[in-house]
Amino acid sequence: MKKLILIIFLFFTYTGYSQQLRVVQINAKWNQQNTLYLDNLRGCKYDYAWLEEQGNKLKSQIKSVPVILIEKDGKIIKTYQAGLDFKLAITKDDIQQYINELKSNGKN
């Protein structure tokens, strides 16, 4: 019984102190053909959102779509924005490599 309690305690301690990586992609519905498909990223949570469904504060901060935000513990640590052609100049592999580097450097 003591071992079970210790295992449960260690599990909650580990999950409480673990850092969370999240990748968020925001695009406009009129530009959906330029979406970068990131559904299978490993080592992070991935969310996709439409610009049209966001609040005015967030909308005013986004200058070009699509935009990819990488968050660590709720804070944005990296941003990728499309250029004037409304296309991202990165690939899914580039983002996965960045996530892997964060994890291997002990930052997550």
C-alpha cells in the first residue's frame, strides 16, 4: 500500500512540474489552401483555429495568416508568420525539429 501511495505521489509531482508544449496554428477561412498540416506532431499538443472566430484583441495582433505559435507553459516562445504571399516559409519537419530541440535541451 505504501508503494502505491508513493507511485501516485510521484506521478502527480511529475505531472505538476512537467512543462507543456503547445503548437497553435491560426488561419483565415479564405486562405485555408495555405494551411500547414501539423496533426501528427510529436511531443506537443496541437490546436488549429480560424482567425474569424477569434476575439478582436487577438485579431489585431495577427498581421498575416497563417501564423503558428509555439507555447511553453502558456507563454509564446516562437512565432512563424506567413509572408506577403500568405504562405509559410517553413515545413512540418522544421517545426518538429524545433520541438525535438526544446525537449532534448531539457527545456521541456
